[in-house]
Amino acid sequence: MQRNFTRTLGMLALAAGLAAASSCTKDLNQTPDYSANAEVVYSDPAQIQQVLARLYATFAVSGQQGPAGQPDITGIDEGFSNYLRQYWQIQEVTTDEAVIGWADGSLPKLNTNQWDANNEFVRATYDRVFYEISLCNEFIRQTSDANLSKRGLASADANAVRTYRDEARVLRALCYWHAIDLFGGGPFATEADAVGTVPQYKKGSDMFTYVESELKAVDAAGLLLAPRAVYGRADKAVCWTLLTKLYLNAKVYTGTDHATDAVTYANKVLGAGYTLSPTYSWLFLADNGQSAAKNEIIFPINFDGIKTQTYGGMTYLVHAPAGGLVNLDSLGISSGWGGLRTKPALTSLFPGGAKGRSDARQGSFFTRGQKSSVDTLTLFTNGYLVLKYKNVTSTGGSGSDAKVNGGSGNFTDTDFPMFRLADVQLMYAEALLRGGTGGTAGTALDMVNAVRKRSGAAQLASVQLSDILDERGRELYWEGHRRTDLIRFGKYTTGYNWAFKGGTPTGKDIEAFRTIFPIPNTDRAVNSNLPQNPGY
Amino acid sequence: MKHPYLVKLRFLLLLVLGLTASLGAWAQAGTGTISGRVTDAKNEGLPGVTVLVDGTSIGGSTNADGTYTISGVPAGARTLVISFVGYSTTRQAVTVNAGQTTNVAAQSLAENATALGEAVVVGYGTQRRQDLTGAVEQISEKQFVKGQVTNPEQLVQGKVAGVQITTGGGAPGSNSQILIRGGSSLSASNQPLIIIDGVPVDNTGLAGASNPLSLINPNDIESITVLKDASSTAIYGVRASNGVILVTTKRGTQGDSFHVTASTNQSISTPVKYVDVLNADEFRALVNAKGSASQKASLGTSNTNWQKEIFRNAYTADNNVSISGAAGVVPYRISTGYLYQEGILKRNDLKRYTGALTLNPVLLNGNLRVNLNLKGSWIDNNFSDQGAVGAAVGYDPTQAVTSSEAKYAPFGGYFQFLDPSGNGQLNGLANLNPVALINQRRDRSTVKRSIGNLQLDYKIPFVPGLSANLNVGYDVQRGRGTLSAPITAAAFYNQRGVNNNYAQDLNNTLLEAYGRYERTFGAMKLEFLAGYSFQKFQNRNYIVNNNSADGTIFQQPVAPAYNGAFTTLNTNVLEGYYSRLNLNFSDRYLLTGTFRADGTSRFNPKHFGYFPSGAFAWRIKGEDFLKDNNAISDLKLRIGYGQTGQQDLGGDYYPYLANLGLSTLTAQYQLGNSFYQTLRSNQYNPNITWETTTTYNAGIDYGFFGGRLYGSVDVYRRDTKNLLYFTNIPALSGLSNAGNFNIGSLTNRGVEAIANVDLVKGERLNISVNLNGTYNHNEITKLTNSDSSNDIGQKVGGISGGVGNTVQVNSVGYTAQTFYLQQQVYGQDGKPLEGVYVDRNGNGTTGDDFYRNHAGRPNYILGGGANMTYRGFNLAFTLRANLGNYIYNNQRSQAFYDASSNGFVGNKNREVLNSGFTTAQYYSDYFLENGSFLRMQNATLGYNFGELVKKGTNLSVSFAVQNVFVITKYTGLDPEIVNFSTPPTQGIDQTIYPRPRTFTVGLNLGI
């Protein structure tokens, strides 16, 4: 009897266990009710466009919850490490154009050209660049022709998505160009490398070849939107401008001159119907996406005071130079951050320096309560201010989040002109002066004078290659080009110094290897395929 | 859709019913009845004593006068085992005759000095202390910390070896960090598993509650048991890596008469110390000497001590009433409590209403033990603005609190620094007026929690030794809060005030069932247990609008989540199968083996992990050569081994899942004329799996001099591998720059010792002393897969001052959160030279010369106390000490004269006069201080009037002081620092809500 019982019990227990197990094991499969799955998203053209928008948004915002929250990358303050903010900072603060006063972490080491492979700002720049490439790879992978047909998209929808995909390839090429320019190469992966694959290293010249072939292939496919079709999209002109930049700097990246190629692609952009903004300052105002300034902007990073909020990007560029005696209302914001100033090297490029007003481009300089020279990095009063970017409109209004419009006064509508016509005109002139064919010295001079004329600057009788660097300084200061330009002109490490270069108040030469940044140790520690750049 | 619980419950009920029915017919002839009485040394009847017929499950408990009757005892020679908590178990031989009642002579139980027979709560059951094979420590009510204790964990602070409990500060209901044996995780939670009356409770933070445990009334707690080694915790598998704390609440006693207990504690808390900042004259002198023109111009003419402006003496009342007894066969306890606790920060208070009901009848001839627990609590928090604590330290003492000047009218008449451009707006970079922060903010929450369970323990009749246990329970929490501030509040100036609500719901449900088989075979006792556990945690958050003070939506309304709802739900399901085998040979050789298979919804598709453990104990005292030795009253050796798991990644519920997340309306992107809410591919790790900790433990339990000195010594080593570590991802291999991976390993090694001494044991005077000490060394042994020499580790430990500055690092070969600083160089005069550091690697620059030294965690944790009674008087105190813990004094490191601030200057720590730094030197080890301390946690003097009112009643009064003194070399406010960042950090002193000194008068009446 007892044995029977034991058996019964055993059977019952087993049955209970199995029943419980089968019903509950299902409970172990939990998914969130609020997130999307790739199969659903990539079957719907509207949602695919939302993913595409995200690829653009990486440059502007820092996560999915503006102004901060659900960050894209971690290990550093979210707004601080925003793509545009970092890219701008590393291109400007390391040069003669800008100085930043904050003592956050190793930020001063950027100012003094003393960064090492543990510098968190170098790392943040690197992480943002490669983060965007990862997102683009995932998008390109998910929108492959095979996936599109598998998910049964209608042919018109599929064609629209193919255009998106080529835009993603342009954005990826843009980031790889940043990797070449800043890090001389780096890890490399495309849509062919699944998530989880530890990438191999590609040196800058090989990456150059890849970027060149990608852009040419996309251009040849012809799927990109026509220039100026939709503001903010990576259209054909963006592709050509990027090729121009790549070729203009090719000597630095590969040792081989591509001036003629630069002329070729600059010519395409020049023929695409862009016109210079009638007023220089409009390019940097809250309505630069609507006013006539829009016709000059080839590739903007778009911001909106209400809908695209961040503590990086334009919020940073408008707030960080504000402080002291600046009237905040004139900038359309409610507080200044008291960080960014400039060095005399920039203002002295203009007749009359910072206080002259013969050139409209001098209108951004603010001198009251500030002194010209930078004797102490952290003192905000040391150095004139550059109030180039403002959250007010060309017609005297203010941005959507300005106090007068019921907003917080924190966030700005101003778009960042990453590529614009004046830059292409100056690149065209420079490429010709560097021996490129496809134009004449006369057209080079015309291009430079066209840019100068807009701001009321005297027309030049002739133009030399060396004039170009200064003209780029005057026209494009604080727009994130300076470091690349100084390197291309051989003036970055030696032969030309500015305050605190190399860590001394008067400035000194720095090591030649500092034309590129180190591969951050954080990545080398987890990817043994990555060599360190020489010198670091 | 069928509810899975119903399905499971029905199945289990069927199982139990089926068993009962099939067995009911299986009757047995030839039984008799036994009756008798059990008394204490004074010959008074002892109620609630367990009387068992040895080798069977037949037995009962004594009623109010100590008598018992057991029927259905098989005829023949039997042995009765008579046991009761706190008394020595005795055995009595009887002969049972079929159909007759055998009267047993009265048995007197001796009080058990060493408490070896005490029933200790362990995982899924209780054990006699002498049968334990693992490292288990139980603290019962008598030993609890007295005085104003408002959170349960404070009852055992300093009482348990190997357990470090650090409160976040002095705010009412403040959170605590509980670290058992150093913490075995790095990114995953280091909190122990807390089980209240059989319900593993949700430790997820709840909106509106700083500490989820603060919802439990400590007055309802009878004992707290800490399971420390793997042989005792491994039965909880997945959640056991950081130890298990079992909380048992008070309950009624079988046959007990009706009791009422009422108590009240009335306390006054007072600030002990303020951060040492400059006074107005010193500050004025400093600014005039070093300041810029705009700074000098910003000085006021007042003399304000901002810290005194925001703190106060605070009043606390803690009232509790409980009734207990037995209504027929149903023992009950009903209690209610009301706590009103003021914080020493103005406008900060907490009201807590608690209620608890326990019913624990034994039915069906003692075969069915029912245990029903229901607890409910309701807390109204009034948080004040705790940012004012830091603001007061750094606010210009020359300014007045309020001003009648017109320019301050927009700020409610409070002084604020205005923009130097003269536009009448706030100076966006200056601190805000601390008093305004407090007075212009209403930050309240209401938090409700209910925990309950029904536990049925059924001795299956006619199968001696077999019982089935079913436990269904829940833990439900609701957090609701409001935050409002008027349009004049500077803190919400840009938003025109604030008027917001928030809400969060936590639902945790539990179903557990196990079977237990207990049998004696000659000299060997066997206990086997096998069970199943299912627990579901649901965390619902609400998406709410951000409003201005007038209730209008600020900027724009929120958008729903991807699914169109305005809530998001996260779910974590845990499912486990467990078993335990206990073997006891002659009460001398004890073997325990456990095994648990645990599944979690966090890992997919490989849900399950497997966690075995084994332990052996040799009770040497039971051997013939020691049996009669009085000098050695107890001696037991224990060794154990086991593996436990960790899956708690906090907010990351679905780390395995590839998904896309929708942006909010404030992170849209514009293309052409359209704005798009973007969809982002989120980082995921399809291979993520268990973190596993392997623990080795060896211990000795000792007792000398007839039990006058007793305790234990344990050594342990805990190796964690496959650490759930939030770490860097190789660029381009993932969808972020970091994520959760199973990388790295760490080790904790340590020694724990406990000693209890009965110094004086007499009729009138009794003095007992208890001491515990722990040495723990935590070391990271692996952090990356590459073992690259370039890896300095992961920088952690953010500080105030600058964005993203860190002072700690997780590096291989060092303790987690080791300080990573530059070595200061000092001048002839002993003063630090600004910006001059030791070039440790001799490369000519010092920018890269960071070095690792010391950690925020102590090497030694000591606790101790004494208890003296003389007639009705009682004097007790508890001391705690941490040794070898270092603190980065962030208050001091921010004390450099900053000439760059425009139109204002913040007040400074007095340090500014010592170092004279003019730029931030955040990375100087000059600011690293030894934080070792000795704290008298509490001291209590009480008098018990005894049966003053009438027989059977009791009246006592007490006077207690909390936080009596702290002895330390640390120059900051308090050397005990934890910051609840993710993960929590120790040893960085930013601003702490000061722990007050509290004086309490208590009255306790029992009828």
C-alpha cells in the first residue's frame, strides 16, 4: 500500500511539475510593450523613415529623450558628448580660433594640445563617430534588397527606401571621413558585419579609398535626391561636397594629391543652384532654415527649440560663449554658460581687429568687459567673445523656446551649417591654386571675391594659396573647419603658434604626431585589432 | 486568457485534495493518547512548546497552562521530543498502550544559555541552531538596536558580522546600502535578497519612496536572519549572490491569553555639526582680496549662516499598539503603528501608517499549519528640497535671505543673484537661495505598500514525515507624487513654476510549493525538500506632462509610447526548482546539499542557470570526549561550498532583446518641413547570461565556560565570474559604446568573528557584551577579454565640480572603486603646491600620473554592544567602527578661489584659506582622507516597573540617544558616505543630509 502511495505521489508530483513548468516557461518569455521590433518597423515605409530620421538626429541630439535621457552612448555626460558639440570642440578649441574655460575632466588638455589616449573628450568624439556608423550599418543591413523583398514592400515604397539607404551610405561616409581626419583610420565595419563582430583596423589611406568608392557608387546609382529638394537630407550636393572635402585633403590623408578631383566635384556643387545668403549673419540665426540663408546651406544639422532639444549642438554654441556683459535677450536665450572665447589670432585677421566693422563678418565679436589676450584659460573675461550663433531671427523675432515666446530660453531653433556654398567656393579656389585643373586662377579669384563681397570686404586683386587659409578663417571661423584647414596648410603643429598651444601662455610648437588624435585606450582595451597611432 | 496562477493553484489544490482523499481510507489500528505538562524552571506552564513523537510527525503544542494532549500515537515504546525556542530540548521515554491515555510526568525545560536549540529561520524552513551547517546569523528582538529606529535594516546595523549597512543620510525614510561580505557584483545590484515572512520583496526603487524597506514597521519584526554563505543561500539560487535577509514578523501564540501592548517613542533630533564654511566676514575679506570687480560688487552687507537657516530641531513620534492572543484555535496578532518623523531639514517630514494582521492556526489535529500575514502601510512624504543642503554650504553668507528691492519681487522677495548684464533675469550659473529652494517647493508623495501571503503546511497523514507546503503571496506598491512650485520660484524660473504629478506601480506576485520529507533511521536523521517557485515582478511607469505652475502644459504635451499607451510596463519573471537534503548522523555529523535550477525572463532563450551547494559540519561537542566537558560547552566545525547567481540588472529588463525605441517629442528630427519622432536601434546582447559566484566558507562555532562565552569564526572566499558588467563595447560591434556583458571576475575574501560574553550573570545584575568583526578584501581579477595593458580600467565615482569628473576606477588587481588620483607635491611650509604633482612614471609630464590608492570601502567593520540589567534597570549601547575606508572630500576639493564666476561668488569650505588654490585641483590626493571612525550608534537607559498595574501587566520607560558620538580624523561632516548612483559609490563626500543626534523618550505598556 505504501509503495502504491509513493508511486502515486511520485506521478502526481511529476505531473504537477511538468504542468507548472510548461505553463510557466512561457512566462519567462517577456518582451516590453513599448518598444518596436525590427520586423514590424522595417515592413512599414513610414517607420523606416523614422529610423532614417534617427540617422540624421545623431549629429543633433544625444539620446531618445530630449534634451537628455535614454542616451546613445554612456561613460560621459550626455549633452557634453553630443556629436556636433564634440566635433566642433575638437576642431576649434585645439586651434587658434577658440578657447574654452571650463575645468571639466581633461577638457583643458584639448585647449593646450596635450591630450593623451585616456582623454575622455577624444574618446567621446570617437565614440559618437563610430556610433553613427553602427546605426547606419544596421539600417543599410535591414533595408537590403533581399530584406525589402522578404518583407514585401511595394515597389514604390521599396524605391523610396533605396534612396534612404543611399543617404545612410552618405552619412556613414561622412563619419568615416571624420575618422580619417581625426584618428587617421580606425575600426572598420560595414553592413556585412553582423552585430557582435569585433572589427578589424583600417588605416586612413585605405579608409579613404573605401569612402571615395562608396560616395562614387552612390553618386553613380543616382538614387539620392536632387540638390535642394528637401532641406536637411543628404542629397547629391552633400555627396559631392563631401567628395570635394575628401579630395582637397587627400594629400594629408593618403600622400597623393587629388586637387583636380576636388575641382571636379566642387564644380558640380557650384552648378547645383545654391546662392549665397544676402547677409552673412543670417546663416547663423534661428530662421536660417527658412530665410534666404537656406539657399546657401548645403547640409545643415537641424535644431528646434521645442522639438529637437539637446544640451549639445546649437544649444552649446549659442550658450557657451554667452556671459559677462552680453545681453542675453539679443541672443534669444535666458542664461549664458560663460565658457567659449576666442584668441587674438582670429580677430587680428580682420582690419581693425575685433572692434573693426568694415567687414560684416566682424559683427560677431563682443569686446565689452572682455580683454583681447588670453592669459588665464579659466578666466572668462580673457579673450573676446564670438556671438556668431544666435537664437533670434533675421526679422527680429526670437526662437520658439525663447522666453518671449513662452519657452524656457534654453533651446534654440538655429541650424548648424555643416556644409555651405561659401565653403565650397573657397575649396574650389584652393583646389585650383593647389594645381587642380578644371578652372583658372581667374575663377579662383572670382570665387574668393564673391565671398568677400557679400560681407563688404575689399575685393582682392589677386589671390595666393596662402590667402586662402586666412580667408577661410574670416569666412568660416567657429564652423568646425579650422583644425583640418591648419593641418592642410601645414600650420598646425609647428611654425605657427597661439595662446596656450602646447600648454604655455604664449604658445609653442607641438609634436608632429598631434595632427591626428590617439585611438582611445577604452577601445584598444576591448579590441586588440587596433594599433595605437604613432607618438601616443 | 486563463490566469497562470489560477491554473497552477487549481493543480496544486487537486494534488493536495487527491492525496488527502486517497490517504483518508488508510487508517491504522492500535494507537493511544499521551498527555502531560511542560513547565519552566519556576514550575509555571510554558505555552507553545512543541512536543513530538520521535521519528514521526505526530505531535502538538502546549496550551496556555503548558499542558498538551497527543492522540493517535502508535502503541509501543516511544520517545517524546520536547522543544521550545530558547530552551534546551529534552527527550522523554513513554510507553503507549493502544486505546489508553498515558500520563507523562511534568517536564521542566531549562533555559538554553547558548541558544543552541533555538529555532533559526533558514531558506524554506527552520533549523535548530546546533544543526546549522552554513554561515547564518539570527538577531532577535532582544538584540535589536533600540531607540528611534524607523527603518527595519537599522535594527541590525552593527549587529551582524560581515554586513555593512550604510544609510544614505539623515533624511526620514532615507535609503540604505546593505553590503553582505563586500558585495559580489560590479554593475549588477549588490543588494541582498530580502524575504519578509516568506515573500521575497521587490527592492526596485519606487517613485516617491527613497527606501522601499521604510514601508515596513520595525515594531512588527520579531527576528532578522542573515544568510551569508552559499550553503545557506544557494537554495535561493538566482538572487542569492549577495546574501539573503529573512525577516520574520511577530505572531500570536497558541493558547495565549489576550494581550495588548502599546508603546510610544517621542524624539527630538538635532543637527550635530555643520560643514565648516567661511562666515560672512571671512568671506568678505577673501572676495575683496582675490575677487574680480564684478565679484566684489556682488557682495552684500548681511551676515547669514545659511546652514542654520535651513536646518532645525525636529520632532518625531512613533506610536504602536498591538493586540495578540488566541481566539479558539486561531492565534492572532493585530498591530497598528503611526510614525510622524520630521527631518532636520525644514519642511521635510514623513507620516507612516502601518497595520499588520497575522493568523497562525494549527488545524486538522495539528496536521495543517496555516499562516496568514497581511501588512499594509501608507507613507506621506514631504521631501522639501534636499538640494538646499548643498546650496546652503555654497551660498554667499553676505547676502540676506529676503529683500524688499523691486528687482527681487519676481522671485517672491527672496534674494537671488541676477544676470550681470542687468536684464533682470536670473544668473544662470549661480547657486539659488537655499531658503527659497525650501520655501518655494512643495514636493510630496504618497506611497502605499501591502505585503501578504498565505502559507499552508500540511502534514500528509499516514505518511510519517511527509508534508506539503504552499505559499501564495504578493507585494504591491503604489507611488504617487506631486511637485509644485509657484511662478516666483527661481528653481523653476524658466518653466514659470511647476505643477507636476508622477506615478509608479509595482506588482509582485508569488507562488511557491514544496514537499518535505523527514525521517529518522536509527542514528541518522534525514530531511529532504523539493519545491517550485514562481515570482513575477511588474513595474509600471506613467508618462506624464510637464506643467507650469498654472497647470498649463509647458512647451508641449507628452507623446504616448510606441504602443500608443501613456504607460510602460516592465516585467521580470523568475521561476525556480529547488531541493535540499539534510543528513544528521547522531547529532555529530551534519551534511547539507542543495540544488536550484533558476530561470529568468531577463535572459533569453537560455533562461536557466543551475546552482548547487554542499556543506558539512562536525559537531565535536557531540563526541564522547567533549560531551561532559563544561569548559568547552560547544564546538562545531563547518565547511561549505556553493554557487549562486545574479541576474538583477536593475532597470535593464530585456538586455537580450533587439528592439527599436521611439524618441520623445523633444528629440524629434526635422527633414524638410516635417518633424519625425525617431526610431533607434537599441543596444542588446543576445548572449547575456548568469553571473555566478562560487563561495567557500569554513567556520567554527564555539562556546566556553558553560556557555558564558560563545560565538563563531568564519573565513570565506567568494569568486564571482561572468560578471554582469556594464562595460565598453568594441566600436562598431554593437549599437552603443557600452552595454551589459558577462565579462570579468572579482573576489571577496574575508574573516568574520562573533563573540558573546555573559560577563556577569546573577540574580540582580547581568552584563552581557557582544562583539563582531569583519575583515573583507574585495579585488577585481579580470575586467576585459583582451587583458590589454592599455586598459586603466573603468573610471567611476563622479564628483561635484565640472561635468563628468571622476576620482575612482575599477581596475584589475584592485578593490572596486579604488581612488585614482594624482599625488600632490607639498612645499617647504607643508602646504600643497597648486597644480604640482609627482611625476610617478618619470616621463617629464604629470598629466598622466594618476595612481590607485585606497578605496571607499572599509577593510574592517567592527560592531559591538553591551547590555546591563540591574533589577528593573537596563542600560545598553551599540558601537560601530569602520577602519581603512578613505573618503574623497569633495567639499574641500571645491574650495578653490574661482575668480571666473561672473557677478557672484559661492561660499567655500574653510580649506580655501589653507591651500589657497585658485584653480580646480580635483584630482589631487590632498583631498583624500582617512575615513575610519567609531560611532556610538545608540545608548539606551530603561527601567521596567514590572507588574505595576496588575498581575500580568508590564510597564517600562526608556531614554535613548541615537548617534551619540563619532570619533574620526575625517575633517568633513560625516565619514560614513554612500551615494546612490548606479551603481552606488562609497567614499565620495559631496553633500550629505546630516545624520542628526536624536533623543528619545519611550514608554511601553503591556496588558
